[in-house]
Amino acid sequence: MDSSPAKSASSHQSLAAESLRADPRVAEARRLIAAAVSEHSSSIGGTRGANPSLVSEYKALLERLGAARGGPPFWPYLASGLGNGPYVELADGSVKLDFISGIGVHGCGHSHPAMIDAAIDAALEDTVMQGNLQQHPPSLRMCERLIAMASESGAKIDHCLLSTSGAMANENALKIALHHKSPADRVIAFDNAFAGRTLAMAAVTDRPNYRMGLPLALSVDYLPFRDPADPERSTRAALDELRRLLKRHPGRYGAFWAEPIAGEGGYYPGSHEFFAALCKPLRDEGVPIIFDEVQSFSRSSRPFAFQHYGLDEFADIITVGKITQVCATLYGEAFKPKAPILSQTFTGSSSSIATGLAMLDQLNSGGCFGAAGENMKRHQYFADGLEELGKKYPLRGPYGEGMMIGFTPADGTFERAKRLMTIMYEVGLLGFVCGSDPTRIRFLPPPATTTRKHIDDALSLLEQSLEKFVQQI
Ligand SMILES: Cc1ncc(COP(=O)(O)O)c(C=O)c1O
């Protein structure tokens, strides 16, 4: 699939930009950079401890980072800028197995040749950023690719607006929905939802401490999410609550906002039955349905988790981010705003758009999708390994779907989960916490490049971590 910034069709040959891209010196520079990156990253083939000579300098850098950002980072991570697949080199010379990928961003792992090649294309562009008054063909291609993928099995998606964060993509989604349903002013979401960090998203996100001291920008009501231990009862409970809300606030709901797989909330998968049961009455009431796929995009058997659950007919508005490098809000013609409520100086960097296109190519060519595709096969392999560890160590699960996989350590308290996450970090395995009551440890391995060997390495590092963990609890 073409991911170069401009098509080299003969009609473009008179363009100065085309002759720059076709210049043999550019081709030679690309070849030399690729060879240099490959040579230097090949020394990063497995986990290792810090280089003692860099430890004090690293500590000083972290202190400066803490001072600059107004508090220490959640963990002492400062990358060197080079990696190799899921292995990442930190600025202290240590190498970690990165199975959290910046919370789902590095879909090809680190220093992937296709990403670097795409970034070189972007570096030749005349602008660092793309925006509403400065669109280049790659922006158009990204929009068209996402629209085609989102509508490939029937969802009515015609338009795409790029943006620079998942929160902004959600902000645009809510604006589109509320504008469509004006003057409706309430939103329905799920318990433990996470939508991002803007003022409106702080209202949608179900974490009181994330909105502490902030005025409430939106009125949001919450439904309980699907409980995999009792899907029928939990579906009935959510449906009963939805009916109660629709009756209590007739005509007031301007959006139903949902993650098809609860991410920050603790890796709870949805299902066709659960969502279809809720979406039908919402449809009857004309409430626009937003699926937030910022974390779930590209991690199940289909590009979108709403497709994985067969919910195409209900997807009115969709948001993506993280692994796509540039974020986006996708929506159907019926939801096209009738006033200029959407616009941004910056819709994404040239580099994020070029690498996003290359990422979509890699996800497709990596065989990620399909009922028996790599995402589902690797999930099973990883899940089997976690289950084995659960026979020996205090670990419940596995949970999640596809390349979103997690487990509950010990009693599921935040303190214990953070303790294990910190031990894993020291041992060399990057995973992260999610959910509350219970708090889980989650992994977001790079879908395009993870192998069984990488999963074996993760399981072995996890076992070493659990061995230390049990001595401390
Ligand atoms: C489901 C979901 N939506 C939205 C966001 C917000 O994305 P961003 O951090 O890019 O603003 C996240 C981030 O974790 C997310 O998981």
C-alpha cells in the first residue's frame, strides 16, 4: 500500500516536490540511514541492566525531569532514542522489554525501519505540522484510509477529522454528537470510563480525582459495564439502568460514549449481545453512538473493536488515536455539523501522518486481523502462559481481548499492583496498571511485530518478578 507523501503518478512529475523525492541523493540518504539504524539497534536484542557509568547522570536527568514537569514521573523512564522491536534502550544504558508501548503507541515496536523511512519522507515536507489551512496529500490519504477501514463492513462513515490527541478526537466527537442532537445536553457513558484529559473529557471520565477542583463541563450518567463472569445479569442491569435514564431525562441525551473494550477501566471486553442490547433503545431515541477506539483500534480480530463485535450498524461516530500516530474522529454524513464548530490550526505533524500510514500498512501486512489472525493467536499464547503462572503465583486472569491483555495480581489493590509493576520494571518488563477494585496489570504488545519468542521472554521476566513479589507480600 502506498504510504509515500505524494503519489509519483506521471501527472506529478513536473512538480518540484516530486523531483526532490525522486532525487537519487535522497534515495541514497534513506539507504544510509536505514543501514546505520539497523547496525546500531542490532545491539539491543534483549533486556539488560543499567550501565554503571551512566547511573548518576541518569538520576540527575530524572530529577531535572521531575522539576520541569512539576513532579516525578510515574516511573523512571527516559529512553535513549533507539530500540529494536519490543526492546527499548533507556538513557542509563539498560534495555527493557516494552510490552506497554507508551500505552499502545508503538505498534511496530521501536526503531522499526518502515517508521523511520516514513519519517524521512515527512522530514522533506515544507511544514512540520499539518492543519486546516495547510493540508498535504498524506493527510488526505490518512483520512481516506481510516474512512475505508471503518466502513469496510457496513458502518456509515463518510468523513474524518484528524487531531493531535485522543482527548481532542473525543472532544470533536462529542461536539458533533451534541450539535446533531441539540439542545440535548447530557451524555451516557460507562462506570470506569476513560476519555482523556480535557475539561469535557474529565466530566466523561469516571475518576473523581481526575476532575478534582474542576467545574463540571457536562452532565454524564453512567451504566455498569459488562461483567464477563455473568454476562446475562450484567447486560440486564445495564439495560435496566439505561431505560431508567432515558425515562428520567427524555430527549436530553446528546451522546452515548463507549469504549468497546474498557481500557483504563481494567481490560473488560464488550460483546455483540451486550452492546446490541443497549444500542437498540439508544437508536430508537435517536441518541448518537460514539465508539472510542483510541486504545482498542488494531488490537482485536478486526481493525476496529466495534467490527470485532459486529456493531457496524450502530457506529455513528468513532475515535482513534495512539497506534495510528495521528488521532481522528470519523463520522457519517448524517452527523455533518451545520455550523463551523470544528477546526484546528494543527491536525497532526507531517511525521505522525506519514508514520501512521506506514503503521496501517504494517498492521495489514503483519497478518494481525482475522478470526485466526495473529492478534487472536498471540492473545491465546500469552493467555495460556499467564494461566500457567497463575497456578504457581498469586495472579488471576488473564483478561482482555486480542493484543490488550492483563491480569490481577494478588488481592487486586492498587498498592500491590503498583508494587508488582515496579518489580517488573526493575527486572526489565514494561507493563502498566489499569482498573480499580481490582487494579490489574496490563500489556499492550506491538501488534505488528510481537513474536512468540517475545511473549516467552515477557513470561519469563514476569515469573522472575512474581518470585520477588511473593517474598514481599
Ligand atoms: C480509550 C481512550 N480514550 C481516550 C484517551 C485519551 O487519549 P490521549 O491521551 O491521546 O488524549 C485514552 C488514553 O489513554 C484512551 O485510552
